[in-house]
Amino acid sequence: MMSHDLGSVAAGLVADGKGILAADESIATLTRRFDKLGIPSTEQSRRAYREMLFTTSGAAEFISGAILYDETIRQKSLGGTPLVQVLSSIEISESDEADFRTSSTSTIISAISKSEFRT
């Protein structure tokens, strides 16, 4: 396993031209969006939407991290790979929504811990 220090992880999250993707839309929020487009809001359609966001060609060039909704953390890609692993495989740090709502300190610590940071 690779370990990262706090400074390098924090620098990666705020690298020039990169940002954090807020993919923490709740089921209710996605249902409202999908309803406007005539798309049924099912676990499969929400997974497909999130998978599309994460696997779009070149996404990792612009996304340093992702905030995830609880449902997303448990979802797997169409191929069976957990979506969290999909993000990690393209070097995007992930964190769950609750971590990002508590404080800026826990945001950084959560992203670091999920990037295999060890003290």
C-alpha cells in the first residue's frame, strides 16, 4: 500500500485546474431531476448516472476528489466494481457526505484517510 503525507494529499486536492466533484445528490434530489427528464429514478438509473460522471473520459484531469452520497458508497459499476474503487482507480479521492458537512478539518482528514494516509 502506498502512503501519503498530509501535505501531498492536500496539495493534490487543490491542484491547479482541479476541483472536488459534489456527487452527493440524495435520492430525492436525483428523483426530481430525473422526473423533469422523464427518466425513472431507480437504483440502477442513479448508479448509471453516477458511473457516467466518474468514468467520463478525461474526468480525472479535472477532478481531484468526490463527495459521495450514502447510496453511492455501496453501489457497484455495471461491471461489478464498487464505485469507490472506480474513483480510486482513476486517482480521485472520495469521501462520504457526512464527513464533508462536519468541518473543513474533517474533510481533509477524511480525504487523506481514504487515500491511505497513515500516521
